[in-house]
Amino acid sequence: MEKKSKRAEQKPAASKPTLKKVSVKSVITGGAGHFGFTLGRALAKAGTNVIIYDIKKPLWPIPQGVVLVKADIRHYNKFYKACEGADCVIHAAAYGITGTEQLHRRQIQSVNIRGTGIVIEVCKRRNVPRLIYTSTVNVVFSGQTILDGDEDSVPYFPLDEHVNEYSRTKSIAEQMVLAANGSLLAGGGKLYTCALRSPGIYGPEEQRHMPRLALSIERGLFSFRIGSSEALMNWVHVKNLVQAHVLAADALTPEKRYIAAGQAYFINDGEKVNLYEWLSPLFEKLGARKPWIRVPVFLVHLSVILMDYVHMVLSPFVELTPLMTLYEVHHISCTHTFKIDKARKQLGYTPKKYTFADCVEHFMETRPHTRNFFVLKLCLCMLLFVSLLVLSVKYQEIVNFLRERWAQCRELVE
């Protein structure tokens, strides 16, 4: 039986105003996830009828005013039915960001691209006037240094140069949604769209980043500090991201002169942080030492590339969760921060102050008992043995492959 998380209402430093009702009926794809459910709960509290549309059930009790439709976003007829009478769709569903999902390229393409196409088409056919896409900073970032980038100065990262399929397909999907802005609806009127680009999301009930970070720390994977200790990034608290989506829905109305129509916005807490310093409360609670061994980025790149090669060789027999990917190496080792001035000015976005330490407290109180990692260590030893076996059989092929990658890394550095 699944263990349900305790509901934690985290209080910001200042009193939080009641969210404005901006929709009669909203449909949230991916609504069973941490962000989607938090958004649905907030909209329902403001008086909106909410449909959370997802292939799985949420971990939390469904409140009054919220209805769960358990279905795949790629099922046109089911999504068409769910959108009856809706005046706003928030498209937060996506696939492939972490774990073994990252290896399923075809499914990532199918969900993130074909699914988005279905969402756009249903909005047109169902006369839904507003569509908000929950995007990611990955549409513009893939390992290059970006300091205080904004929507005008930072272009889309070239699609054929993304290091993972998730980021590439999210970029395509965002561009599809923004291109649909101004499309004619079946019953007259127009479809107005916008995209909100978020970094990593945190919060007291978050189920993706926090458990994975804690597990990595306990496994000793965070004993190493990759690249520069000065690298900076942004994060966003789930309630700040909810606020941004509510404001975006309001900014796609005639009362606000459709100011957000066709626009993309970077959304974060308005703070730049170093990952290792930001994670300090988690290291302390887990009784772990902060990273102290510094490893050059290019060595980690080569290690990850070799592991990718091993995964590819073993994929017909067994599916293994990558310990680390190039995508994750880039996020840890490269500065990539973004300004939220545009969202402040056009949407009225004012992020509240939250602390990661409070989220760690809640996580430690509700997490399952510490796992025994004997089986994991045994599997890692077996993986190492198989890797050495593959290396011995395919030695020259792998050496040539690594030489090519090394040459590419040197070109980037020079």
C-alpha cells in the first residue's frame, strides 16, 4: 500500500494573499504530479472547477472542486471529453526527465511532442481560449554558461545539439505552443498561449528531486564536486510557480489585454545559488560530509560517455538507471541563471521567500526508513564487471570512440 505524504502548508515570511479566481474550469495535464496537484488545489480553493488529467493517481487526497481523469495525454477522445466547458488548459505533462525514462527516446518524443500537438488541437476544437505551457530552462540551456539571461538575449539552444531527448522535445513542444498563439477556434475567437520556463522545483511535498538527491548523497555520489565551486543556478518553490501560472492565466484575458499572448517567461525564486551550498541542510540532516573531492568536468564527461556506451550494449538484456547523465553534469557544473524581470513587469509576478531547510525538515519526517544498499552495491559491482568485460571485447572500438569525444571536449575548452 502506498504511503501518503503528510500535507504540509508552508508559510512564507509575509502573509500570503488569496489567489484570484482566473478561470471557470481549468484542465491540468500532469495534474497528479507535485506541481500539477499543488496548482489544482490552489485553483479549486479560489473557486475554479479543476480537472487533473494524468495517467496516475496523485499521492494526496483529492480536495473538493477537483476531479481526476485518469488517462493518457495521447488519447485524443479522452482529452477532448475532459476539456468540455473548459476556458483554460495548463499543459504540465511531460516524460523523460529522470531515471530510466531518459532512455525511452520514442516515448519521450511521443508524449512531449505528439501529446502537445493533441493538446493544441483539442483546445481549438473545444473553443478553449487559453493554453499555458509549463516549460523548462532547458529549452535554452545545454551546458553553456548563462549569467542572468533574459528572454530576449538567450535564444533556443540548437535542437540537434541537445544532449538529452527530454530537453530537445520540450523545446519543440514550447515552440509548438507559442506558434499556436492566435489560432482560430472552431466556434470563433482565438487561442491565446504562453510558456513559463522553470528551473528545478522544490517544496515540502516534492517527490522527484528531493528523494533522488538524498539517495545520491547516501550512495556517496555527492562526495565529488564537479567543476567550478562557483557555479550558480536558480530554483523555484512550487508555490511561486503556482503563483506564476495563475497570473499567466489572468494575463491571457481581454481585461489584461492579452499581454502574455505568444510570450515565454523565465520563472524562479529570484535568487542565484550554488548547488552544494544550497543543499547544505540536506547534507546535515543525512549526516553526510559535503563534497570535498574536486573532479574536472572533462573526466566526468568521459566517464558518463563510457557508461552510456555500456548501457547501449546491455540494453537488449537489462535496463539500468543511469547513475549520472551529461544533462545532469551540465546542470551541476555550469552557471545558468535567468532574470525574472519580464514576469515581474508583465505578469505582476512577486516570488515569496521560502527556505530549502524547511522542505528538508518535512522530507526527513515523512520519508521511508533508510534502505539497505547491499543489493545496490552488488549490482554496481556486477555492472563494473560487465563493463570491464565489454571493454576487453570492444577495446579498440571504445578507445576510438573516447578519442573522438576527447577531441570534441578539447575543442570546446579551447
